[in-house]
Amino acid sequence: MSFLKLRIAGSSIPTAATLVLLAFIATCLISCSPIVYASLWQSKPVKADGLPNEWSKPLRHYDTNTKLQYTFSNDRLNMYLCIRATDEAIQKKILHGGMEIWIDTTGKGKERISLSYPLPDLTTKPEAETTDRNSSSEGDNYRRPKRKFRNEQNEMQLFGFKGALSGTVPLQNMDGIAVNINVDSLDILTYEAIIPFRTFYRDSLTLADSSRVISFKITVNGMPQAKAKNDPGVDPTGNNTPSLSGANMGGTRGGSRGGQHPGQGNSNPIYESHSVKSQIKLSVKPPAPSPGLPHP
């Protein structure tokens, strides 16, 4: 790249305009570079029970778009993730629209591996069909699903994991992937996940992984919508039950905002999907020295 220069006594001195241009380019490079967060070293066991007892609160990160608090940690064998939602509309979208965690071990934000939980609840009465969104009856209809949620959602959906780990998988499985959600007495929703590295990366971390950056994307799906009357997928009986191929799943793999059913034209944010992307640098702790051997 060539710049305008002012020659004085045989030497080249950048002009003021050149210096301003260089400062502008440097600022753009810094502002455009994604922030890389350091994963915490997890020294204590974590149980994916939806109870945030193992985590310091508030959680380390907050995203204004999704209104989620979240924290990442890891040990040599597992990646851990805790998410908390206090906003009632976001909780409603998580429980009924579903949520997805995308992972890319190259750190480039490509959507290679995903864990979906909760899955979209297609039995939920669409928001547009409620008579009064501020009525107490609508609130009661929402609180009841939150209380009984843990007994109804017992499966997750996996994509891109190693081996045969794909499709719908029970929450209780032999591969060590564990995820759970709970709503406490303060009405705060907590999501916890344990994802063994051997299921998507390598058996265990080594010192060489101290520079490894992994990309994560958390997507909160919009609420399912009723199909339009002229939609060919509408149940002829009049029971307009949304399908997985409809608005909810129509763009979530790409993490796009929106998620409205084609032709619906409804701008209600309860139907919109939102994502937060993070780049996480793994934490690697040297193994303890063997008994009888001096410390290095």
C-alpha cells in the first residue's frame, strides 16, 4: 500500500492525512476483530441438572440481543456451558421455540456441530391465538408448562458429532453428553450442558490446546406460529399445528434473525430467532507431576 508523503531534506515524512488514514485503518482492524474470551478452568465437578450451584453469579457474559447470561468452562475431558434467562419472553421462546448450541473447533464460526435442546414444542398454542396476552389466563398457561417442563422434554437432537452421534438422542445416554433446564423459585431459567471433547474434538486436551479457539453460537428460536389458512400444509380439520419445516426451523441453522412463517407478515418479536456468537480460548492446565518426581 502506498501513501502520500512529504519529502523534506531527502527524507519521507507522512502527511497529517496519511496519519489519519493509518489511524482509521488500525481502528477498523481492532473493532472488526472478534473478542476471544478465555474459558474458565473447571476444577470442581459439574452436574447438568439446571441448578447453577457450581457457577459464580451473575454469569461472566451478557448479550443484549438474546438477553442471556452465559459462561463457558472446561477441564481436560469436557466442555461446560451455563446459560441463564430472567426475561419471561426469552424463557417462553426457549421452552417452546427451542434452543440450539453450535460448535466449530476451527474457531471460524462455521456451523459444523450442533446440540438442540429444548426441541420445538409444536403442541404449544401459537401466541397469535391467545385472546389477551396480558391476561392472567395467558400467564397461567405459560407458568404451567414451565413447572412440568422437566418431565416432558427427555430428548435432544445432535448434528455433526463424531461416530453415530446424530439425530434424536435421549438425555440419558452412554456418550456423556448431558443437558438440562430448570426454573428456580425466583423464576430464573438455567440451562446447563456437559459436552465431552471426545464427542466432537479429541479424547482429552493437551498443552498444545492452550492456543485453541473454539467458536460457539447460541440460538434462541422464535415461538412456533400457526400456518396461514391457504398454506398447503395446514391440517384440513382446522388444527393448524406448526411443523418442524415451518417458521421455527426455517433459518435457525444459519442463526438468522426472524423465523416468521412465509406469508405470515407478523412482526411480533416473540416469533423472531436471535443468536449470540462467542469465540472461546480453551483453558489447559498442566498435569500434576507423578509421585516421587520433582516439579519441573
